[in-house]
Amino acid sequence: MAQDGTQGGDRDHKPLRTEMSRAVRFGLTGGVNIAKFATENISPSPSITAKTSMYGGGFVNIPLGKAFAIQPGIQWTGFGSKLREGNVSSEQDLHYLGVPIALQFMPGNNGFFLEAGGQANFLLTAREENSITNTRTGNKDAFDKFEVGAFGGVGYLTRIGLGFTAKYYYGLANVLEDGGGNNSSNDGPELKNRAYQFGLVYHFGAAK
């Protein structure tokens, strides 16, 4: 029982052997983005539907006490949307190098946690696929090179360090290049990244 961290009537529950409050842990994360642009001031307004992309990267989980941790990381992230105007449909892909920083709250040792934070994204590539011409064209110059957003969600971490997360990403900045520099204020067309994110995490050393 001492090795498993169980006591008395709590035998059916085995918490993480290396608890959040005891050790800094490095880890990996990856999963699926269900992404869709939010639009403003676009006329004529296209029909916009969600597209599926991926994300993945690494992080370091730093305990701040028995129930809190801060988790900075770095990851590749895909956003975008499917768009349709009349008979023309297209798919816009945006790929970023993201730097998320999350504050996590894990009450008790049951493995469940809440998290919220912010993310800075640096544009790596942008491509548009046109259904009429069946071509993929790079259009990175049409988008700002820097984007920021916030996220929040829930997760579960098992005693061996493997877990899952479900989050919502809310882009705060217009990703379209407006000619006035990154995310300058304007009254023109706006696209903002939005995405539901579902993924896996793994904490190295959690089962020691």
C-alpha cells in the first residue's frame, strides 16, 4: 500500500505515484483540432464549415503546490476552415508554431483537472485548396504572421502518466493581413481562429 499510495478505505483508488505537488515532469501531447473560422465584415459572406487538423508537441509541468501547476509548452498546431461561395468550394489551411501556457487545477488525487491559459502562434505555412482547379496554392502573405488566443478545458491523468484532454481554443486576433502590420485595428474583413481540441498527454516519470 505504501508503494501505491493507498491507505485504509482508499484501497480502490491508486493516485499517481509521482504526485503533481512533488516533481517537475516533461511530457508529450498530441491530438485533433476541429477548426472553424469566426468571421466579421465579410461580404458576400461565404458558407464556413469546420475542418479537421492536428496538433502535437511537448511541455513541462511545474507544480505550484498540492493542487496547482503551470504548464508551458511548444507545439505545431493546425487551424483553418472549409469555405464555399456559390459553386466554388475551398479549404484554407493555417499551420502555426504555438507556445501555450496553461494553469492547471487538480483537486484531490482523482486524476481529473481543469486548465486555462493563453497561446501565442507564429505562422509557418498557409495554403488554399480550390475544388474547381483542384490545386493547392500557398497564400501566406494574406495572413498575419502572429496570432494569439485563449483556451480552457478539462482532462484526466492516470497513475502511469497517460491521460487525455478536451479544450476549446478561442482566437483573439484577426488572422487576415490588413496592410497595417500584425493584428492592427481595422474595419475590414476579419477571420479569427476557433477550434475544439481533443488529445492525449503523457507525463514522463509519473509512474516511478
